[in-house]
Amino acid sequence: MAASVSAAAPPLAPAAAHPAASSPTAATPSVLVLAPARPPRDDVAGPAPAQPRPASSAPSSTRAAGTGAGGAFYQAERVISVGQLLSTESSCTATVVSSSTGSVAVTAAHCVFWPAAGPMAGAFPSHGWVRLEQFIPGRTGDRTPYGRWQIERAWVDSRWRDTGDIAYDVAFLRISPQRGRSVQDVVGSQGIAFTTPAAGTAVTALGYPVEAPFDGRTLRRCFTSAAAIDPSSDNALTMPCAMTPGASGGPWLTGFNPGTGAGTIVAVTSFHDDTGLLSARSLGDIGYALYQAADQNSGAGPNSGAGQNSAA
């Protein structure tokens, strides 16, 4: 089924970061949306300032230790394709996915467009296209060994833009090349699938959580041997996970090899609830339409229009 796609080339601005908790919705009272968090600062060492959030939104340490839900530090060769997506006001996570252009990444829609309606609307400081600044793949502490990449354009489903319905909380990005090389040439990519995995599937979630107890500068991992599906939240995938704001848009991977860091992205982190469950939006038909749009060549050369158009 074709989806109506809304796109913008976000203007580039100075410094940034994104994501997490806020008020519950009437339809799903336990949902806490992933709202903007203060970006980690690059000019000082040490963790970013903590932002207040409900203690109940993270699982207990006992539960986390038994389920792979603690958000432990994680590194492997192929996860350098996962990185931090920064704006002047927020920090999210995005991942380079395999594509013909080598320039496509996936994240959450609420990382690139803040709608005026829907359950997440009250969590955002403003409404409209987020002024994305840069994508930092493979960030480890203050080191950015694979560079900082500009975002050329972002795509969201028009129904996300118009209604803020969490069923459409998926976005794709086109990342501008550097020195004639695509981001995929430099950091590789993860596989991608547009079918929803069955309940009970083993899934790994990755992200750059910003708020305490995390530092916003290191990749973290949660995993479960059996993800659940929540019919009350448009069949979102769920797992226990302690990751905080900043993890929004992070990949959920099946067939994950923890030794190499390779897998297939089937969903992206969208929201959490007050029991410590993290939820993700499957890519599905909506994601496929956005992916196709992002992977099309502009026809005017690899650098055409990068950072030139205002968000609309």
C-alpha cells in the first residue's frame, strides 16, 4: 500500500542531540513519549547534565540484569553504522541501512518532525521540522572517528506530520557524501526488512541514551530473547529496557550477531511506558515508501541541494 510521503531538507544549524519521557495519553495511559533531551556537550569531558524523569520509567536493576535490559555499553565492528543524530535542541539515534545510493539512514519520525497534534505533541518545545545538524556514526565518548555528516533531507509520512499518530513514527534520512564517498562506503550498513516480526522473536535494540545514568556519548544495548507485541499501541514491539531519552530512533534488529554487531533492522525506538518497557515502531509499508523516496537519486549529482532548502 502506497503511503503519502512528506519530505524536507532541514537547514543545518550549530550543535545538537535528542529524545524521551513525558505525559501519558488518554488512549494508552501508561505511554510516556520520547521527548527532547538536552544534547550532550562536546566542549567538556564527562557526562551530560541529567534531566529529571519519573523513576518508574526504568526497570529495576535486578530485572535489568536478568533480561539484557540494563542498556550496557556495547561495541562491535558493524555497529559503527549506528550513530547520534543531533539538532540544536535534541539528540536521537539513527542507523545507516543498505541502499543503492549508500546515503540512507533510518530513525524515528519524532526525531525529525514535531507534530502539533497527537499523543507526543505536548512533549515538544515547538512544532514543525527539526533543524537537524549532523549525524555522528560510531561515536565513542568524545571521539568521532568516522566524522560528522550533514543531513541532506528527511522524509516522514504525511499522516505523522498532520496527526502525530504514533503508528507513523518512522523517518528516513539522506546523508550528504563527503569527499566523494557515501556514509555507507565509510561505516557500512545494517540490513533492513519491512515485515513485522512475530511475537517471541529475539530482538536487540541499540541507542545513544542521553539522560542519567547514561552519558549521551556511548552506544548502549538492550536485548530480549522474546519481544512482545502490544495491540493497545498499534502492535508496537516491546521489551524491558533501561535506555533513556536519546535512544529514540535507535534500531531494533533481528538475526543479530553480538560478535560482529550485524543484523536486520525491523523497527525503531518510539516510546516507553511507566513499567520499564521500551516500544518500537515496525517499519512496514510506511517505512518502505519512505525508504524508496530516500534512496532515489536526485538526478543532479550526489551533492545537489544538500542543506540548501528550508524545511517546509
